[in-house]
Amino acid sequence: MEDFAFECVQCGSCCREDREYGDQYGYKRIPLYPEEAVRLERLAEDNEIELHLIEDIVFPDTKNSRIQVLTYRILLDNDEKRCPFLKNGKDCIINERKPRACLAYPLSVKNEDAFTMRIEIDPLCEYTVRNLAKLQQLDDALLQTVYPAEYGHAMEMLKRNKRAVFKLLALEKEGKIVIPKNIERSDYTRYLQTWERQELKTDDDL
Ligand code: SF4
Ligand code: SF4
């Protein structure tokens, strides 16, 4: 395969939810680790920006009636359905301090289920759309070549998410928590509405 490398075309579409892709409406998920959520809340306050976050990856612990929170995500709930830090349609006003998920984009960590995850390319990125045929042939080694900087950040996210899962598995083995593999939707909703939260970090995340 000929050599090629990712080149952002500065379209800004990764920071908003406004494009069609096939017959699916674009869904943008911008995850934040807890310390990033705190940082972005401060930046939003400093810049008088309205920022709304919601829990993203969570693990209900049915032994202690507690929700373990691995990530939050930015709600794109304004009229333009865009990240509130996006200005002029394509400029990130916190570019130097943006979260790792934005540094990794268009790569992201895909959770197949609570315990299985892998790095994938976002099909909604404009570069992906323009180069889909070539990108579909990439294996993991070539992925690093095409997205050298982004791959490093995505790998850090993958490692962190795996550390979190290993921590949960270890606590479960010690009998300190119980994370069910399957939960009825009605129970899941009730847990989210009523249980206390605990942010999920390991010593390596600090
Ligand atoms: S923080 Fe910046 S790069 Fe990330 S989604 Fe928001 S505007 Fe885009
Ligand atoms: S969608 Fe892709 S090409 Fe467009 S700004 Fe984001 S990273 Fe760059």
C-alpha cells in the first residue's frame, strides 16, 4: 500500500453533531476523565461558557450500591449541537488544554462491552470519509504510521481504561465489589438515579 498520513482538513466537524453519514445522523462523543472534567469546568467558568457534562462510562457496583465513574462526556445540547469550546465553526478556544480524546481524534477507544475495548477510527471524520477505501485496509501497525500522534493518545486512553477494568476485577476477586455483567434496563436506570458516585482511578492515573 502507498505511504500516506493523516492530514486534518480543519473542517471542525469532530466538535459538533451536524453532519449526515450514510443514513445515520452523526453522533459525537467527547469523553473526559475526571481530572479533565474538572479542568474543563474551570476553563468554562473562566471563559463564561456554559458547559454541561454527563457521566459516560460507568460501572454499577451492586454490593455497595455505588456507581463507579470512569469517564464523563460533553453534552452537545446547545442550538448548534457543538462543543461549547468551539468558536467560528472550527476553532477550539482551549486548544492547548483540550482533553486527550480530542488529541487522539479521529482515533478513539471503542468499548465492545464493559471489559473488551479496542482502538478504532471515527467514520465521521472528514479525512476518514475522503480516504475510507485506504483506511479500511489498515492493520494496527499501519494505524500507528498513518496517525502517529493520535495513536499515542488513543493508546494511553486504552491503557487507562484497561487499568480501570483490572482494578474492578481485582476488587471483585477480593469480594469488595460486585459488577454484574448483565443488568436489566429498569434496574440500571434506578441505580443511576439513586446511588452515590465514586470516580474510578488507579494510582497510575494520578
Ligand atoms: S474541546 Fe476543543 S477540540 Fe475538543 S471537541 Fe471541544 S472544541 Fe473540539
Ligand atoms: S473531522 Fe477530521 S478532518 Fe475534520 S477537523 Fe476533525 S479531525 Fe480534522
